[in-house]
Amino acid sequence: MNFCSDNTAGAHPKVLEALVAHNAGAAMPYGNDELTQRVEKRIAEIFERDCAVFLVGTGTAANVLSLAALTPPWGVVYCHPGSHINCDECGAPEFFTGGAKLMPIAGADGKIAAADLDGAITGAGVVHHAQPASISLTQATEAGTVYTEGEIGAIADVARRHRLGLHVDGARFANALVSLNCRPADITWRAGVDILSFGATKNGAVAAEAVVVFDREKAATLGYRRKRGGQLWSKMRFISAQFDAYLKDDLWLANARHANATAKTLGQGLAGVPGARIEHPVQANEIFVTLPEPVIRGLEQDGFKFYRWVEGGQLLRLVTSFNTEPAHVEAFLASARRHAARGTQAAQ
């Protein structure tokens, strides 16, 4: 019973079926096939906007290509310290931008506050300083929280005032969307977002991400950047097939609702375990909880898998997915309660 990450989940059966179905026959390469063009059109319909869509195979590729389109080599990307681009992409943002500087802006619960961001943007026009160029938000955040439409709008106002591009890392965009119960456009281009990394892999796909550019002028170089970055797949139909199934009949939203619902159940249950402390609001499909060491060891002995967020520490990250079984959630909670009760008895 693995709660390490939504990356541990397999693919949704409908996605796998689509891969098999679209394997038959011949299709033009490099995204010139009818299926890819249909998927690009469908994404534009979902976001209610004429936009440029570039399909890629990984979330890192989506993020760094987006940032490269917004940021020159001498530019600054403002981001949260815990963001994936700052912690988990092995220098890829710096490499693909040609040397841009990442500037972390700390904020509670994984989010950047507009006022803090505004105060940190300095050096424009000073030749000795890296130049403010772009902002990257994570939605849902690495703390499992969600930026509201108003919060994104306030950050977009800062971006416009300083003439910066605004990117959103949406590896878990579907989870954020169903949490907010709004339209995709409301927390993207209508709120002032320029480019979205639209993720499907964590939510039921095999390897499928999209760079969605809401201002076509900002997409001028992305086709070349995608090719140069090794992400222009010759058999693009196999990424497109995943998105075709993912978006059909709102499967992507149903998957995210299930993941969020099981996370909510898990978070609420853990909040009642003696000695437990929920560290961030549970708004998507991640739970950050501090537990007593005997409880953690007991869970590990019972076969549950999860990450200690700091090696050797007592803060755990638990992640649910589109196929998390409610019975596994209940088993985890029962195990935690049992080991907590033993600890309480031993202390008496």
C-alpha cells in the first residue's frame, strides 16, 4: 500500500486502451497527424481560448521549455523555495534558459504572496543585476495547497506591473481545478497566466504533458525549443492518444476528484490520531503530517510506504491518486490509530 507519490500509480485503463487503439495503421509523424491536431483543438476548447499547444513527454520538459520562452539568459525566475523547478529538476531550468537565475520567494503553505513577490522584484535596468523576467507558480502546490483565482490574479497584477511573464506548473492542475470547482480558464488566462504546464502523467497517463500558451506571441520560439530539447516526438500520436482518452468524458476531472476525496478522508482521519499534526491544509491530493516515531515505525512494519519529507524526521508526505483504494486509506488509519494507542498505553 504505497502512498509515496501519485507517480507510483499505473495508467488508467482507458488511457492504455487508447494507446492500443491508436497503434493501428499509419499516422504522420512529429505531430502532423489528425489525432494530435484534434487533441490540440480539444485543449483550446477546454480553456475557452485560442492557444498554442505543444505536447511533450515529461513535466520537467514542460516547465523548462515554458520558462525558456519567457526568460532570457540574464533573467530572473521568481518561484517558491519548495517548487519543483527549484528543488527537483537538476538545474534544467537554468540549462534550458541559458543561465537564468531562480529567485525563491518564501511563503506559507507552499504559496507565494503577491505583496512579498512585489517587494522582491528589484534591479530592473541595472546592468550589474540579473533582470526580472518571469514568475512560476505551482498549482496545486508542493505543499498540497491550492492558489485561488484571486491569489493568482493578484500575482498577475504584480507581473503586469513589472512586465514579467507568468507561468504555472500544473503537474497537478486537475486536482487544483476540482478543489476550486471552477472553469480552467478562471485560474489560467482569465486570471493573467501566460503559459501553463498542463500535466496528465500524475493523474492517469503514462507520459503526457502539454505546454499551453495563452498568448500566441509568446509561443514564437517554442516549436524550435521543443525540437532542440528532444521533445518533438516522431510518433507524437502516442502522447496524443493519452490526452485523447484523458480528456474524453472528463476522465481527467473524475480521476482528480477521486484522488482529492481519498486525500481528504486520509487527512481528516489522521487529524484525530493522538500525537498527529497536519502541517498544511489538505486541498488537493497530498497530506503532510507529523507523527510520533513509534507510529511511523509501526506503519512501516505493517507494509505501508511513504516519504519522510526530511530524512530521518517525523514529517511525512502522503499522496493519493486516481486509483487509491478507500480500503487502503482505512487500513492506513487503522494502523496509525493502533500504534498510537500502544504508545499512549506504554506512556501510562
